[in-house]
Amino acid sequence: MAEVGRTPQAGQGFGRGHGVVGGFTLKVIRESTGLTQVALAERLRVDLATVQAWESGRRPLTALRSVDMARLRGELMVLGAPPDAFEVLRESLDADLLISAAVEAGRSTTSPIGHPLAQVVHRRDLTNLVTWPFTGEVPARLAGLSRRTSRRGPVADRPVLGAEERDRFFDHLLVVADVCRSEADAVLRRQAIYLLGFDRRDVTVRWLRDEQRAAVRAVEHSDSVPSWVSVRSSAVAIAQDGDRDPLQRFVTRGLVDEHQEMANLNYWAYWVGEMDRTCVDDGFMIDRGRDRWPGARLLDHLVARLDADSPHLMLNAHTLWALILARPRILQDQPDLRAAAAGRIEQVLDSGSLPDKTRQELACVGYAARLAGA
């Protein structure tokens, strides 16, 4: 069980990084306009130190009044910042609130009621912002937006959390995942486990392996979709550390009937934004008729992730195969994606050793792509 400690007292210095994602997103947006920090400060009639504090995260944008945020957005849009970037900025503030809550709590337990991980089922865009400080991977909607500028000295390429803040963030996720085991806390626990896959500390890797074994034992000989979702979360997290066996077992044992396949596809569709509504629990995964999502966005997402080196290749390939079965016309309706799929599948199949199931499913999708283009 993860160690439970005390809540930090004011002044201990754990608030320094609580605005880092929003601040760095603001920096990217500002640089896309060619504006310097000095010029932005002049336009907003604030001190240069204020802009610097926003962008470093020392002064979180979450503390700004709505009127001041609207003014900041308006100035940057006048200078050419793309309107869509401000949706990313809004989600960046949500990411900061989640990070802040975890860093402040550390190893202390907190009530699951109102916890940022329990309020809604997160999508890819928000999760990519939360994990940006740990992965260094620029969220897709910001990629290419920042202009290169000459600066003196080393420059951070991502939002920066200190080592102690990073540890406290993951310590809190360990506590949450370890303590919150009731059915009512399923979303909170599942999302905490997923984020723990980005923690490379030995204590977390051991905990995730123990969790995987326990989850598999709990659902042995069961076709319960919610139970297999629990297995999936830890398997995906463990794969981040290079061990693909648990994910392979999930695909071969947890996705074997119509209900499980539907739940997997519905989750992926929600994850990439195919569904318009925001869900507060996992019930949408087994909802048969409410969401008739088209599938093109999911097809694009999966094709882009057909990579022999991906720790999640088996799940990505299987989901692509299931998508083609569920949406038979999608390859005909998306000729560009069909061509991209055929090319990537050929590369993966030529790359070397693959699990038999993955090789067979990719070969089937490749054949379907060629047939659709004939």
C-alpha cells in the first residue's frame, strides 16, 4: 500500500509549479504571434514580471479574473493567434488544477468527492496536457504553433515541474489508486492508474504489476465489461514501461465478445473526440444506441499509431481491425486514410517479429484497404 503522509503546510514551496501548463501554453501562443514578453506586457499595461510569472507558472493563470483573461485572449487574437489555441489554453488551466490538487495533497488522502480525476471521463486532449511535463511531447493542437526565437541560455521545451513536485504528483496518484477501490470511485481510480504509467519510479512499476495481477485474478472467467476495463488500465500503464505481455493478455482474453469489443470501440471514440457529449462515468462504453459516431477521427488516430516500436501496438492494431468490422464502408469513404493505413501496415508487417494475432489482424485490414481501393 502506498504510504500516507501529512498535508503540506503553507510556505513549504509546493505551489511553484501549479500554473506551469497554462503558463507554457500561453508562452507558445504568444510566440506564435511574434510578440515578446515586453511587448505583451506593454499592450496589457502590466509589469514585465507579471507576464514572466504567468509563463513560468509562478503566478497561475487560474487565478486571473475572467475579465482579465478575456482581455489577454483578445489582445493575442488581434495579433493573429489562432482562436482554436484558446480552447487549448482553457484545457491547460484544467490540467493545472488537476496537477495542483495532486501536488498539494502528495501522500495525503483526500475525499474522492469533487476530485479532478473523478468529475468526468477525460479525453486525449486534456490527458496530453496533464502529461506534457513528464513526456515532453507537445500536444498535437499546439505542435508547430510556436515560432523559433533567439534566446540566451538554456530554454525549457516543456512545462517544468520540480523533482519534488513530480514525486508528490505521482505519490498522490498512488494513494488514490490504492485507497479508492469502491465501485463509485471507478473513474477516479482508472484515470489515476493510467497516469501512473508515466511514472518510471520502481515503487510505481511494482505497484502497477501487483495491480495487474490482482485485476486479472478478480475477473478470471468473467465477461464483465467494467472489470476488464480495470485490467486494461493497468495493462496500458505497464506497457509504457516496456512490458507488453499484460496488454497482449488483455487483447486476447478481454476483447473476445461483442459487448467487450463495443466497449473498447466506444471508449476509443470518446477518447479521440468522436462523441460530442462529456461523460461522467463509464456507462457510455456499453450504451448501444445513443452515440453513432462516424469513425473517421478514430481511424486517423489509429493509423497514425501503427508503429512496430509502440508499446501499445497490439491494442492499436486490434482496435483498428474491430473498427473496420464495425464500420465496413469507412475505408471506401476515407481514401487518404485508406492509403496511409495500407502503407503503415506494410511497414509494420515487414518490421520483424509480431504476435500472431496482431500480424493476422493487420493483414486483414491491409487486404480490406486494397479491396476498398480497387
